[in-house]
Amino acid sequence: MKFLTSLCLIASLATIAWASSAAWGRRNSTDYLLLRENVVRTPLKNNYWSVNVQFPKSGQVNKRVITAIFVYDRFTNSSGAFPSLWSGGPNLTYATVNLKSQVSRGINSTVEIYGR
Ligand SMILES: *[C@@H]1O[C@H](CO)[C@@H](O)[C@H](O)[C@H]1NC(C)=O
Ligand SMILES: *[C@@H]1O[C@H](CO)[C@@H](O)[C@H](O)[C@H]1NC(C)=O
Ligand SMILES: *[C@@H]1O[C@H](CO)[C@@H](O)[C@H](O)[C@H]1NC(C)=O
Ligand SMILES: *[C@@H]1O[C@H](CO)[C@@H](O)[C@H](O)[C@H]1NC(C)=O
């Protein structure tokens, strides 16, 4: 029984860690940093933020192939926004990362995109 309880605890901790930070693709040491964006939002009472981070920015052109995308949650205390890859990503030249905050929680996340 105790084993089961700790197993559940580990599983939920893993879920929390997975929920607010994310990585897609694989970064090579020679890859270039194409974009680093800090997304900071103050909490909305009884509502949540849904923020899209677009790469490349409108009006800009990117010819490098994306190798990896990282999202770091700066809250680190389980209040972080949930990142998902809405379009593009590794092997492509564009990406849209969505950050969905928890209700009544803000966002303090950093999105990094690497490419070659
Ligand atoms: C990383 O980049 C170097 C230099 O371009 C290349 O020789 C190496 O094969 C690459 N490694 C991977 C895992 O893509
Ligand atoms: C976001 O997180 C960073 C790193 O922990 C911190 O330095 C910064 O003050 C935070 N910003 C806000 C608005 O909370
Ligand atoms: C997590 O940290 C942020 C920023 O420091 C804070 O606003 C938020 O209330 C914290 N969440 C919890 C559950 O403690
Ligand atoms: C990217 O392309 C390489 C080589 O074609 C393939 O091995 C890899 O699985 C692809 N990765 C993704 C995320 O599609």
C-alpha cells in the first residue's frame, strides 16, 4: 500500500514537471538559437491566458530548419502555463507554441527555438 502511494506521488510529480516545461526535437551543440522569448503575464481573476509564440515573427522569413524547441517554466512551483506545439516544429522552418495558463495564474515561461 505504501509502495502504491509513493508510486502515485511520483507519477503526479512527473505530470507536474511535464505539464509546465516541454522539449520537442533534439538540439545539436552547433545549432543556432533562433528565438528566445520570455512570456510574462499577470494573473487574470477566474480566467486564463492563452498566448501564442510564433516563429518566425510576421514579416520575417526563416530559412533555418528547427531542430529543437524548449519551454522553461520560471514559476517552477506547479503554477506554470501548459505548453503545446500547435504547428510546425522540428524539421520545419516555422513553429507556433501555445502557452495556456492555469485559471487565476499568470505566466512566466521562456520559449527557446534552435535550428541549423
Ligand atoms: C551536429 O553538428 C555537427 C556539425 O555540423 C555534425 O558533424 C554532427 O553530425 C551533428 N550531430 C547531430 C547529432 O546531428
Ligand atoms: C520570472 O521568472 C524569472 C526567473 O525566475 C524572474 O527573475 C522574474 O522576476 C520573473 N518575472 C515575473 C514577472 O515574475
Ligand atoms: C508560484 O509562484 C508564482 C510567482 O512567484 C506565484 O505568483 C504563485 O502564487 C505561486 N504558486 C503557488 C501555488 O504557490
Ligand atoms: C526529422 O527528420 C529526421 C530525418 O529525416 C527523422 O529521423 C526525424 O524523426 C524527424 N523528426 C521529427 C520530429 O519529425
